[in-house]
Amino acid sequence: QVQLVESGGGLVQPGGSLRLSCTASRIIFSIYAMGWYRQAPGKQRELVAIMSTSSVTNYADSVKGRFTISRDNAKNTVYLQMNSLKPEDTAVYYCNAHLTGSTKDYWGQGTQVTVSS
């Protein structure tokens, strides 16, 4: 059974930083595009950042310049460094692994990020 386990969420003040991690098991991590999504209360899940197998990245406009996605294929882990956090970044953040051209698509259980003073 494929598992994606997120960690690193929590409560942070506006302007602060957090680093999310997602470690995958039982997949060939290096061949999967890895992404971070988020879902705020009452809103649809939205893409935050994604990194292809060749390390090409794409970000939501709302996080460009503040968030950075990275991956360590040796550790089967993808990261999301979040800086200059705003209250509107408050959401449950989900890790996603997608094998391009296939139906193989996996999600983590989510980690809560709350930005509040």
C-alpha cells in the first residue's frame, strides 16, 4: 500500500515560516511528479506547488516568491518551504504523487497550517 506521510504543520504568526515534509513509501519516488495542494474551510482544494521528475516547478500565483518546493529522491521526500506566511495561507496542506500519463495518483492525509496572531 502506497503511503504519503506529511509533517511540519502547525500554528505560526503572520510573517513566519514553516517547512512541510512528505515522505513516500512503496513507490518509485523519482518517477512521480510531486505536488502540494491545500484546502481551506468552505473552499475547494487548490494547487500550491508542483515539481516534475525533472525538477520543473509551478506555483500558484498567490504563493510565488514566498513558497519553495523541493525534493530529495534519495529520501523519497518532497518539501514545501513557506515563508512570509499570511492568514489566508491557513488550510490543510496535502501531498500528492502523480505518475504522468497514468491513473496512479496518491494523496497524503493532510497537515494543518494555521497562520494567526
